[in-house]
Amino acid sequence: MKHVGFLILALVGLSACAIDPVTGRSTLMLMSERQEIALGEQNDAASLEHFGVYADADIQHWVEEVGLPMAAAAERPHLPWTFRVLDDAAVNAFAGGGGYVYLTRGILAWANSEAEIVGVLGHEIGHVTARHIAERYTSATLAQVGFAAGMVLSPELRSVGGELQTGLGLLMLKFSRDNESESDRLGVRYAVRAGYDARELAGFFTTLDRLAGPAQDRLPSWASTHPAPAGRAAEVMRAAESLVAAGQLRVGREAHLARIDGLVFGDDPREGVLEGRSFKHPELLFQVEFPADWQVQNGKTVVVAAPRDGSALVALTATERQGESLREHANAALQARGATNIRGGRTTVAGLPAYWAAYNASDDGVILGVRETYVEYRGLVYDLIGYARDRDYARYAASFEDYGGSFREWSRREADLYQPDRIRIVHTPRAGRFDTFVTAGPAADVERLALLNGLEPGTKVASGFPLKTVVAGYPRRPER
């Protein structure tokens, strides 16, 4: 196995030992700080394209106003620190490397104080200051090199390769959980330095743990980047108790609730809504019909749908027209895709100018059968594309054609009815149990509202106590 050792030594020779900014220990790193910053810039561009920034200047400003001084007082103040609130309903926060930190509007909705949000920001700053992304990159790279070399040189290793890869994944998961624990401790430290009561972060983890039950609100997005919150509340509380002094530390419940009064809650129908087979877009004023029983995924720049077995796919995008005519636009796109065996021509869809094309294309050596319909509408060209392996194309051709021909204009009068649910802050008219102030909706709604406020349904609250409610948009639903 000396060849394996040579490969790893060669890789180590190209790396450098770096000083951990948090612990002061010498650590092997295969990613330089400059590379880490470049990765953060790339991730930032991708995050903005995928999520978009939440359009509330006051909220964005507050997050920067709190986050930048915390980062400046931490171990890596020289980084190009950037803080953004993303327009996503998921309860999530993450660090993109090199000083980029993100919160979603979903996490703002479920938090109940400034101190909770500051604790989350401190946690994500901790991932950056401790260079966790660079550490994970280094560990994964070394593991992959050693594993790949061993697979090449050892028949015995090849025979159990699948099991070892599974074990390697578990090792990486444990490594990530260690990072999360360290970031929890750093988040507590940074929050207290900033003058906030870090014990509130424990309360937020309790809310996340309760969200993991039947009343969850897209919790898997948090779980995909963080370990389960169960047990973390107690650890955070222990860390906070050792740092919290007798002096006054800020909680900021009322300030946070005032700031998120009017916040969009849940998915925003203005970005598109699926009703049965119909996908409607209230801002762009169109609707299309996806094939029956296909699963639909709505993104910021593309909508896709596929049958459960994944044997075909349709997608919808919109761009500005390229060229003098719709035909020139289509031909440029077909040329870029390396289309062959092209047939098609000009047509109309619901009275709108359109162009259709059916052709073959290659994707990593796999021959695809493709049908596209380009529809020009309100200054944009909508590309409705469907494709499958060429051998399967015949059974989907009619679905692709129907999908391309389903594009329709949608009336502004009806589209304007589709408004998002929003957080609204009310004050209790008297002292009493929380559940006595919720008069509409089934019992599950009372529990959900209590959870949204970080309370139990039977919690007693004082007169004038601020509470989050959710005002329904369209379709009209009882207030929750």
C-alpha cells in the first residue's frame, strides 16, 4: 500500500498547515482563505439566483446592523462579511463560506425575539470563523483520495466498496455535528458580546424541536444543513449560563415582532401557485397545464414537472427574445443545444405568436427526444420544453405537445386576488390563557399559533402582550 501513502503525501505536500483562528491549533487545510472567499462569492451568486433577496429594506438593514459588528469583533474581522435575508419560507440559516451569512424569512417568522436571531447569526458566523467549510473540504478530499487509491490497489477493498462509502458518509456526518456544536458555543459567545441574552437561542431550538412534529413548517430545510435540534437547547443553555453576567442583556421580543409585522408567511403565491394541474403566475399573468399526476417543482427561474418514475421531464422558463423574430430566437436556442433531426415551424398558442420544434439532442451520450414550444407574451419568450430518452419519446410526445399548447393569458383581476399570508401582530385586550384569544379555526390551528409564538396553548399572558397571528391571503382561509 505504499502507493496510497505516496498519493496522500503528494496531496499534503500541495497543502499547508493553517492556524485555526478560534482554537489557535495548527490544522491541515487544503483550501486557502482566498479560495474560501471565492467559493463564498460563487455560492452567493447561486443563492441569489435560487432564492432571491426578501424585499424589506428595514429587515435587511437590521440584520446587517447586528451581524457586521459581531463579525468585526470575532476572530476573522478582515473577511468581506455579507449578511442577507433570503426570500424563502423554509426555516433555515446557513453560511456560504468566506464571510457570507444567510437567514430566510421563514426563520424570522418562527423566531420570537431579536436575541434568538442574533444567536442564530452568531452560530453561522462561528462556522466561518472556525473555517468549518474549509475543514470539511479537506476531510472529504483526503478521504476520497485515500479511498479511491485503496479501491484501485486492493481487490478486497473493491469488494466492500459500497459498505465503506456508507461508513464514510456517517463519518462525515459526525464531523459536521462536531462543527455544529462548536458553532453553537461560538454563537452564544458572540451574542453575549453583542449585548444579547444568548439563553434565548435555547428557546429557539425548543421551537425547532416542536416543529419537527405534526405541525412542522418545512423543517427539513433546516435539518438538511443542521443536526436535529433535540438536545441542543440544553447544551446552549449551559454554555450561555457560564457567560451571561448579572448585567442587563437585550432580549428584544417586542422589537422583533414589530419588525416582522407584515412579513410574508409560507409560500408566496405571487411567485406562482399550483392548483390541480394548472400552474398560475399572478405577477407574469399566465397559466399552463402540466401533465396529470406529474410532480411539480416551482423555482425562481424555472418550473419543472416529471412523472414519479422520472422517465421524462417538462420545464418552463422565460427570457427576452434573441434576434429579430421568434423563429431566430428558436433557431439560436436549437443550435446551442446541438439539435438534430429538427422539424417544426411557426404556429399560434391561444392566439399568441409561437414556434414549435421537435428534435434529437445528446446529454452525456444519451440520445433524447425533445419537443419545445416558444410563446411570445408580454415582452418575454416562454420556453415550454419536454424531453425523454429517445426510446421513450413516443409515449410522451402527446403530453409534450399538449403541455406546449396549454399556455394561456390570465386576467389581472383574478390574479390580483392571489396574495400571500402575512404575519400580523396583535396585543391581548386583557390577561388570560393564550388559547382564549384564538376564536377561529380548529384546535390544530390554536396549537400552531401557540408554537409560532413560542408558547403552549395554556400559557397565561399579560394584558397588552404582543402576539403573532397569520392573516390569510387568497384563497381565503380562516385566520390561524
